[in-house]
Amino acid sequence: MGGDELLFIGSMVWPHLPFYIIWIIGIGIAAVNYRKQKQTALLAGSAFALMLVIALIQLSVSVFGQLSMLRGGVTAQQLGGLFAASNLIAIPFNIIAWGLLLFALFARPKSNSVQDPAR
């Protein structure tokens, strides 16, 4: 792998790096808080892990596809089809991940021990 290819891969990874870092931090925070809030930590950690895995798979498909096109192994139409298929597969998983995260944030079990201070 030459220097140009490494530069190309780096240029593909660099813009997404903040997301990868935030998702890894989210997984870590969920792991640390698992004993205190099992359901919330499990749902949030799963959501962040799913988002990270999907993003890394899509990045791999993108890098592989574009490098293959540059090397002459894939046409532009095939690359477009590869990206479309990748997105069709990734979108439902991203929807599931966001649903898990929203459920972790806003779905609270009903508790009789907490009283409303306004009453």
C-alpha cells in the first residue's frame, strides 16, 4: 500500500473520527454505569456499539470500493450500486440504533417511590 493510498484512507477516516470517539466514550460510560442503571446502560451502550459497527462497515465498503475503482477493478456504476446496497442495509440498523438510544433516554420504568413535588 503506497503513500497515496494511505493518504486517501486517512482522508476518508479523519472527518468521521469525532463520531468514532464519541461512540467509544458512550460505550465506556454505559459500561461504567451498568450497575447503577442496567436497562439504560445496556440500551445506550448497544446503540452506540451498533452505530460504531455500522459506520466502520460503511467506511470499509467506501474505501474498498473507491480503491478498487482507482485500480480499475470496479466501474463507476458498480461503485454506485455498492454504495446504494450498503446504505439500504445500513439504514434499518441505524434506525434501530437511534430507537434504542431514544428508548434508553426517555423510557423510564414507573416507580411508586418517587413522588411528584408539585403535588
